Amino acid sequence: MVTTTSRPDGTPTPSGRGRAWRKLSGPKQPAQRRPPLLLLAAATAAAALALLPLIYLGVRALERGPGFAWEVVANERTGELLGRSLGLASVVVIGCLALGISLAWLTVRTQLPGARAWSVLATLPLAVPSYVAAFAWTSALPDHATGFTGAALALTLVSYPYVYLPVAAALRGIDPAQEEAARSLGHGPLRTFLRVTLPQLRPAAAGGGLLVALYVLSDFGAVSIMRYVTFTQAIHTSYKASFDRTPAAALGVVLVLMTVLLVAAESRTRGRAGHARTGGGAARPAAPARLGAFKWPALAWCSLVAAAGVLFPIGTLTYWLSVGNSRTWDPGRLLETGWTTLYVAALGAALTAVLALPVGVLAARYRGRAVHLLEQAAYAGHAIPGITVALALVFLAVRYAFPLYQELPLLIAAYAVLFLPLAVGATRAAVLQSPPVLEDVARSLGRGPLRVLREVTVPLAAPGIAAGAALAFVVCMKELPATLLLRPTGMDTLATRLWTETGTASYAAAAPYAAVLILIAAVPSYLLGRHRA
């Protein structure tokens, strides 16, 4: 006769196994505790700020009735903009997949000479804002690198690292046993790559492709400089050209719906298939493949991509810097603009990190529907283009908080909405890596929840929190459309000054601002590439 004991959930388990079951299940998870009320309140405030622009944009779009909004959305011009935006995004995604996957395979899985250096070079385009790349190409080839071709070229060359980085990481983690088995069955290297390796890279490639598509749909600077009209430029034009901002709001809602549909489509492409190995032990590193006669073509390919994505923009900036003179160079204005950029970006990064802290801690240490909803709400800015967030905040300020209109706090709030997901992800990962037992010990010694957070959780997760803040600082510094719409009157950042000078074809005057932007942004990109190599 078998006696039974009960698990904590009330279901029976055979006698003698209850103790073993409790041992396997581990200690009680911190997620079973109720989160502190103050932490929940702070996270709710962060989530509300992230959702507020999106909600109000929808309300403003329907202000003159659903019929008027439908007329704006359903007219022929909107359909044309939809086709132009999606067409550009499709071409750029295809180009980035080709560049990112090929470079990742060459630098990770082959005996490519100087693979580590090529890995760093492959990530450096992240330091080049899209509008700087567009400035470089259109100033060097004004009759050729414009319109759709120029926009697609510039956006592809600055976006492919979003595919390269996750695919390279996936290639390092894939167990080569399946590839070796395929080759032992007579499959050649190309067929093995297409039939075995590539399907395992699909989640990483699809995720990177999604980031590229969202980046292209939200881009404003490159398409404006290249004179290729997309949704973002049409929204900006509609906002500036009329006192009636309802059409701009309606177009903004369409842009948000496009991004939501892209996220949903990417989620469906992942399906339910598993991509993890199931054997015991750790995965063996793959033996690098010999390139043989393909060594020189591979080096030529890597050189071509690096030259187009990194050397050409730098070379163009160097040329325009060299032809500048006292009339085009204004060191005092450059210094003032650079300081303003650093100041504004620092404020944006600080607010973003503060708002991300309660959300990241809740997501890492607690479970429940409320916590899940708060985390998802904080990620709303990940799928909302900068110009849409800025437009919604303009509507809010004009209607309900006019003293904030075109004032610095509104711009800082826009940065926090847009880049909160970056800081939340970094904070959540850092808190997850810190041992929760130390927090339990502190609580057992009589420390309250907030004191535990201040004295234990935050110090342990400080490196990750700082990394998220640093990343937010860089993207705040490079943000263009939100800064253009929300900056205080008379204030310029490096991004807006570059955009203004480029708009009047003053390339020599624009070059110093572009150079400073790249120099500052290159530091984290270099460190990221060196870490991944």
C-alpha cells in the first residue's frame, strides 16, 4: 500500500517523495511575496507615463469624429505613404539580413584572418546616426544617393548590426553536433548551412529584422535628408503646415498600428518550435571552417561593408572638416551645442533610469498579473516612433499643461517614454543576476522593503543599472524628431544643428556636429563590439 503526502498545492505525492519533491522544487520563490506598495506605485507612475502619449494620441485623432479620422486614413495619399514606408522597410530588412548573417558567419564560424577586428568593425555603424550617414552620402553623391535608393542604402548600412549581433551570439551558442551529423551524411557545407544552421538562427535573425523594421519606420532624419517622403516626414509636415493637428494625430495612429502589426507578425514567425539542445553537458564550440579559395573574397566582402558603413562616413566628414573655414566653423557655438546635448541627454538618462528601477525590480523579483501588465506597459515606447510620442506630448501640453509646451521637462519626458524599455531590460537582467538570498537575510534582520532595496538590491545591480543609463544617454543624444518638436525655443542639440545645416546644404558647417556625435557614440559601440568578439 502506498501512502501519500501532499504537495503545497494540495495534490498528493507518494510517501517518501515529499521531502525529495520539496528539495527539487527549491526554496520558496520571492515572487510569492506581495510587492511593496510604494514600489508598485512608482512602477505604476512609470507605466502611466509610457502609455499616456499613446492613449491621448488616439483620443486626439478622434476629436473631430471617427468619420473625419477615417477620411484622413483612407485617402489615396495615406495609402501611398503606407506603401512607401513598408517598401523601404522591406528592402532595408532584406539587406540587413544579408549583411548581418553573412558577416556573423564569417567572423564566428570561419578562419577569417583578423576575425576579432572585423567583429568590432561590424558593430561600429551603431555609432553613426542614420541622419549622419544620409548626410555623408548625399553630400558626396548629391545626384545619385538620394530618394529611395539613398535612403535604403544609408539605413541598411547603419542598421545591419541589429541583425549581426544576435545572429553572432546565436552562432556561438549553437551545438555543432547537428551540423557534423549532416556533413557525415554527405551534405556539403552550403546545404548544411541552409538546412541545419540557418533554421536555428531564425529566432535571432527574426528578432534583429524586427528591430531594423521598427527603426526604419520610425526614422525621420535619413528620409528627410534623402528627400524620400514616408509616414514620419508626412506627420512632421502635417503638424507644421496646419493649425488643425487632427490629421497628424490620425497618421500617427496609423504608424503605431503598423509597428504593432510588425511585432505581432514577428511573434508568429517564431512559432512554437524549440531551438535549444536537449543533451546533457555544455555545448562544444564549433571548429572554425577553412575558407580555402574563398578567403580573399571573404576579406573583400568584409572590407567593402566596413568601408561603406564606417570609413566612407568618416572620410566624408574629414573632407568637409578640412574644407571648412572661419565662416563655416563656429567653435563657440559648437561647444555650447555640445554642452547642451550632454546636459539634456544626461537628464533624460537619469529620469529613464529612475523610472526603470521600480519596474525592473518588480519584473525580476515578483510575479502576478499586475506586475506583468506594468512591465508590458513600460515597453510601449519600444514600438512607438519618436515623432509619434512627441506629437502626443505636444497635444497634451497645449491642451492641459501649456506652461510645459516647448520647455525642457516635456522633452525629458519624451526621452523617458521612448527609451524606458532599454533601461528596464538592463535593470531587470541585473537584478535577476543578484542573489535574492541576500535580500532575504536583510529582511530577516528587520530591514524594511525600501531599506532592502536601497542597501542591498540597488548596490548589487548597480553595474547593470549604470549600463542601462549609459545606453539611454547615447540614444537620447542621437534622438532627432522628438527633439525637433519639443525642444525649448532657441535651444539646439548636435542632432538638431546638424539637421538644420544639412537642410540648407551647408555641409562644411554641418560636419563638426556630425563628427562630435560619432566620437561620443563610438565609445559604447566599440566596447560592445569588443565584448561580443
